[in-house]
Amino acid sequence: MSDVVACVHRREYPEEPQAIFLNAASWGLLPRSTAEAAADLTLRRNRERGFEEEELGAIQRRCRGAVASLLNVDPDEIALAPNTSFGVNLAAALVGRGEVGRVLVSQGEFPANVLPWKALEARGFGLEIVPTGVDGLPDEREIVRRLDGPDVRALAVSAVQYASGYYADLPALGDACRQRGVLFCVDAIQALGAAPIDARAIHADVLAAGGQKWLCAPWGSGFAYIRRELHERFDPPMVSWLGLEGATRFGEAARYDLTWLPDARKFELATLGLQDYLGLARSVEIFLEMGVAQVRRHIQDLHEPVLAWLDAHPEVRLVTPRDPERRAGILSFVPGSVEAVAAELRARGVVCGVRNGAIRLAPHFYNTRAEMEEVASILETLH
Ligand SMILES: Cc1ncc(COP(=O)(O)O)c(C=O)c1O
């Protein structure tokens, strides 16, 4: 564990863990200062005479700023949003306003990243689900081949697949989309916090994530990155009074002027759960402090004891790619009896998931190598 990761770990998770929590692919553990910041804002509503409007606006600016640094984009390209689905739906609405055509997704994507696109079928669009390869992982060569059709409007991918943990080759897919004028939409919820993403470098047009998983932020906090060039081309599918130029000039509010703000704030949907966005800001700042590249190295080190156990048991199928380039935080494998092994892990205090017929381990920066060695020895006794 690097010094900074170890130091943040001690500071933010001072209590002795009650279980080996390997479930960041469902939700991450909240850092202490995140939980405190969100709770403190809530309690101060009553304790003090009230907030200055300015303080509440500053929370949102702080949050957009932190997220923008995480993604290497500008804060005015970030819209705060309650979940991943918001950004995916926004991207689908944008595509739906354009010329009818096809949208590509890989087989095996999480429904949140498929159904908003499927809903476009009612408007004459085609949803093309590209079959996975023989290994069950997204077939990126085939995806790029299919991008060549004349009427492909968008490619929607998860940066990291929720079940297999496959970490997409985002720069290659983004570049292929850019060359062909295809909208590149990234569902980044299973990656951000576990693996670095530079949204500009991968040529993302829209990138969406909730904060609750690998970013260790409150439920109901998230965001969408919308590339600046799209702001003018596209007005929001839902009207937010706070997305308009005159929003905070309350004296003129009843003029009902529909002039949009000139940046991604126009896509946000009115009043948000500010305590949760303060929490998101704090959590993202913690990741910036550690550096997500360091976190990723730590997670890959955490995978090692279980990978070593898998090496000794070739009959247990590793679903996640062995190649560290194609792996972020999730490590999935199929032992003989998945349900029995999962139940036994749970009984012995290991919190993990089962997805698509595989055990899904999702360790994060607050886990230790010793915990993963314990998991490997539990697996050995079960096999
Ligand atoms: C790939 C992926 N996208 C989206 C979600 C969740 O979507 P939302 O944040 O809209 O609830 C999940 C949660 O499991 C996921 O794994």
C-alpha cells in the first residue's frame, strides 16, 4: 500500500472493520469526512439561523470542480445528477433529436446503459447489441467494425462491465467514434475511483456516473460530463428553472424567460440533495489526494492473493481478464458451486456479490492485502 493510500485509509476508516467488505461494485464505504460533511450540513439547517445562498452555491461549484479535476475536463462541462441513468438518458435524448439511425451496445451491458437506448426504438432507431466474444467479454474489434455502417449514431459502453469487470479500451473506442462522427457515451460508474479516466483523452461526448460505488460517495449523488461543443447543439429534455440565465435574479423570476445558461448547468434538474453533493465533493477530493492511479495499483495488488489461488485451481474459471490493462476493481470467477461458495463466504464475514453466475469481488483502497489473503485461504478450505 502506498504511503498516501495507507494514510488516507487510517484517517478515513479508523474503526476496526466488522467484515471483509468487498462490495464496492454495489456501493463503497463512506469515508469518515464525507459522512461527517453530509451530516453536518443537514444538522446545521436547524442549528443555525440559516445558510447564505452563496454557501449552497459554493457546494455545487466545489463538487463540479472536484469532478472536473477527476476527469481532466472543465467544471462548466459537468452537470450534477442523482445517478448514472440521468446522463445515459440525456445522451439518448440528444441522439433521439437527430437523424434516425442505429445505436451500438455490447451484449452483457448493465440495463441502465441499454434501456434508455432501447426506448429510442419507438422513434425508429435501431438498437444493435453486439455479441460478446467466446470469452464472454465485449468484442471491441467487432464493435469497431460495426461502427463503419453509415447510419450509426452512438456507441454506448461501460468503462468497466458490471459482471465481468472488463475494463474497456476507451481511448481506442473513443477514437474510432470520433473519426466516424459517432457519439461516444461512457457509463463510468464501475470505473471511476478504481481506475483513472481522462474524459477528453478518450474523446467521450457524454460520460455518466453515480457516486455511490467506487467513488465512495452518498447514494443519490452523481454527475454527467457533457462535452462543451454539445451544449449549444442541444437543449435539455426537461426544463429546470435553475438552468436558466435569470435563475437567481428572483426579482425578475416571473418574467419566465427561457434563456439557458451557456454551460452544462442547464442540464441539471433544479434543486439537488446538497448534503449528498457535499459528500460527493469530499469523496472525490479524497481520490484526488490519493491519485486514482495509486488506488488502481493498490487494488491490483489486492487481487494478487486470489489470482494466485486461481492459478493453483485451473478448474475455477476466471471471468475477469488476467491482463491488468483490462482490469480495474472487479474480480469475478466461477467456482464449482457458486451459490454455496458465496453463502460460505458470507457466513465467514466476506461481503461480496454474485453476478451473471460468478462470484464478484470488489476490493477497494480501504481493503488490505491481509484481508485478501484471508479470502484466498477461505476459498482454499471450500474447494
Ligand atoms: C454499469 C452500471 N451502470 C449503472 C449502474 C447503476 O445506475 P444508476 O446509478 O443510474 O442507478 C450500475 C449499478 O449496478 C452499473 O453497474
